[in-house]
Amino acid sequence: MKKFTTSPASETAFTVSQLNRQIQQLLEASLPWILVEGEISNLAKPGSGHWYFSLKDDRAQIRCAMFKGKNSAVRFQPKDGDMVRLRARVTFYGPRGDCQLSVEGMESAGEGALQQAFERLKNSLQAEGLFATEHKKPLPTQPERVAIITSSVGAAVRDMIIAFRRRFPLTELTILPSLVQGKDAAKNILKQLTRADESGYFDAIVIGRGGGSLEDLWSFNDETLARAIFHASTPIVSAVGHETDFTISDFVADVRAATPTAAAELLSPDKAQLIRQIAQQESQLTRRMSRILEQSQQQLDFMIKRIRHPKERIDQQQNQLDQLKRRLQQSLERTIQEHKVKTQNLEHRLQKNTPARRIEQNQEKLRDIDARLALALNNTLTSKQTSFARLIDKLNLVSPLNTLSRGYAIASKDKQVIRSVNEIEKGDSIKVRVQDGEINCTVAATKAIG
């Protein structure tokens, strides 16, 4: 067996703090957030408000810490032996080499299944349109009769009664006692809801109870109850739990109240506010009546002043008639003068535009056009002649006949121009074209040049 030896020259040793820091980085990078279930043990709640405990199963355990800012959101009081589900980060404390969970959220392990069932039912009913706004019925502005379905001994019913009496004691309240927790609670609530809605007696119905865990509020997540709330003809307010609690009844009801007290405030007008409104309306009515009386008195005074002696009215109308006569005469004179001016203008224009004058003007225009046309034709002809001469010169420059006049000749065989000695042979008959005729020749010999 080979003996293990250290080699300082090739390997670097970790210090303990370096090793723990490396472990911390690896753990926290590979496990940033986890969900873990287990049993609480050794739970400690010191005065600081933090919770310290161990989470274990039948084979292992790990220490946990849940600080005050996080454990205030836990909806139940945990104790040793409780099965819980934690959302946590894995942390490693280097100085002691300890690994623990820093807990961000805690729920009962049983609540996880309930929450999943809640989400499934919520999504299903929402897809059917049971939560749609267009199906919500408006609450009456001042209901006279309200039914309250809740436990007859809980704090919720007491809070609602106090709120109604404080705000508007004239509202008639009918308490329909029901179980609000347990196996038969949903059926009990459904029975009282059906009874109240079918009676047609109530202007609104409140379904509610105080706060609790998800399991405590589970009767308000019943599908049959939700459909009954949706199909009810009476407006329904759901007031279940605290402000942070939500149930299926909240989503399907016409209005969701954050608390039972809030439900009572939604359905009861404020007595003090109504008294203030009545006082304001009384004041407005008094001011309006005073204005009407004042306006009527002013109109009466005005009518009295308008009542005058008939002769005064006749004199006034005679004056108006004289004024109208003067205005009519002035208008006629002005109109006659305007017509005279228009007639003179028309006469002057007519003299300037007699047929003889128009004919003379047109004849002058015709003579001018003839002169311009002749000049244009002459210029065009001269330009065309010049262009034609230039074209003839260009044609002569490239004409074969012009080339012949300079002493050149064109040889052809069978009417084809001969361009090379290779195109003829000894004894061939050819024609040679010169300036003034053609010469018939016989080839005696050929000679290539170049």
C-alpha cells in the first residue's frame, strides 16, 4: 500500500475559515430557496419575537430560525409536534460551522392540500364566469331589511349588530343562525341562504364569520354554496374572516367586505351623515324659497311700473309710427340713389363693350396672330432646311459613291463585295465598280499582302 504524504510544493491547504466560506457559497448558491416539510421540535419564542426550533423527520433534523418580521404573517400558533411546510433559504454560519434554515414562510402541512383544492375550485368557477363583474348585483343604497347568516354566538354577529345600531338603527336585522365551521357548516349555511333568498323579504343578505385558518374557513369554499350564491336573486355580501382572508364565497358574492363590520357599514347609511344631509337640504330649500319670493316681488314691482294711462301708450305708439315713417322715407331715398349709381355704372360699361368695339379688338388680335404665325412658319422652315443640309453632308461623308470619287473602286463577285483575296480564285469573273461605271474582269492571279 502506498503511504499518503503531503506535498507542500504542489498543493495549497485551506484554512478553516476559507473552507467554511467555500461551503457557505456552495450551499447558498445551489439551494437558494427550498420547500421542506417536517415536524417542529424544541420550539423557542424569546422576548425578541424571533422563533427558533428544529425541523425533523424519523431520520434527521436541522435547526431553523424565523425572524419577527416573517413569523407575524403565520396564520396559526405552531407548537412542538406540529407538521409544517416551510419556505426557506439554506444558510451556513461560518464561525461555528453550523448549517440552518432561514424560514420565510410557514403553513400547516395539512393546509397545503387544502390550498391546492382551493386553487382548483377557484380556477374552475372563474373559467365558468361565476366571478365575472357583469353578473354582480348592485347593493341597495338604503336597505330596510337585512338577513345575517352567521354563528349566533360569535364576535362577528355582535360586531355587525353594533355597527348597524350605531350607523342606522332603523334597519331591520334578522339573524339566521348557522354553523360556520365543521363538517355540516356548508350545508347549514346553504339551507339558511336558500330560505332567506326564496322568501323575497330581504333587501340584502350577509354571509360571514370571524377570522381563522384556511381549515377553519373551509365551509365557505364549498362549490354547492358558491353556485347558490351566484344564482341568488337577492344581493349578497360575503364578510368572511379578516382583511387578508379570501374564500370562494368572497369571489362569487356580489360584494366582498373585508370584515363583518365592514359589511354592516356597506349596507347601512351613516345616521350622522344623513342628519347632516337633511340639514343641508333644509338650508338649501330655505334659500331657494327666499330667492323665489324675492324674484316674485321684483316681478310684481316691475309689472306695477309697466301699468300706464292708455293716452300715454297711444302717444308713445304715435311717436314710434312717426319714426318708422321717417326711416321708411330715408330708406326709399337711399335705395333710389343706389339704383341710379348702378344704372350709370352699367351704362358706362355698356359703352365700353359695344359690338363694334369688340369686333375691332378681335380683328387686331387676329392680325397679330397672323403675323406671329408667319414668322413662326418662316423660322421653322429655315431651321428644317439647315438641319436637312447638315444631314446631307453627314450622308455624303459616309457614302460609298463619295469614296469612289476619290479614286477608289469596289470589287464584287456574284453581287457580294470582295473583302479578302481568299474569297476569289484564279479564273473567277468579278466586277469592279468605279465612279462612272462597272468593269467586268477575269482573275489572272491573287496575291496576299501583309
